[in-house]
Amino acid sequence: MDAEAVSLEGRIFAGVENSSSGEVGQSTIFTYHQDQDIIWAEYSGGSIIRGYLVGTRRGEKLHFRYAHLSTSKETSTGVCDSTVEILDDGRVRLHESWAWESRPETGNSIVEELK
């Protein structure tokens, strides 16, 4: 399967790894959508009550901004660049490099499709 050709529409992901300054964890669930080169997702779970991301896709590269509300009732925003990887079992893994816009930290994370 080609990472550039696989659609993200309707795929459900969960956090696998994250930098210490991140808020996404294994209990955070993302539901992705894709319409041609436009992507968006809703996410929640763990320390996040509700979150949204929106952006674009070029081949295996995603670029988006995100905003969410944490369980401490604080809003956070940031920007993320991701690379799509197809795992041997056909699931999708996203390698993410992100930076908060609402505070100074940056980090890396991985989310994987649930089966």
C-alpha cells in the first residue's frame, strides 16, 4: 500500500508516544476525515475534553493546526507536521512534529490507527 495514496477518511487513531510537554496520550482518540487534500479530525480522551485539527495533505505529508480544551479547562493551540507510514498489517501510523503556539514547548509524537 502506498502511503501517498491511502485515504485518512474515517480512520481512528490513538496516541502511542509523545514528548513530555505534549498532552496527547494513549487514551486520546482521533477520528480523521479527508476530502482530497483537506484533512480534519476531532479528538478527545485522557487529559483532553475536546479537540479539533484542520489542515492540508500533500502526498504523505500533513500540515495542520490544532486547538483543544484540557481537563484543567485550559485551551491550547499549535501547529503540526506529520508523515504518513503504512505498517506491515495495513494500519496507518503518523509521525508528528509539533509546536505549541499557546506556549513555548515543541515535541514529537506518534499516533497509530486502531483496528
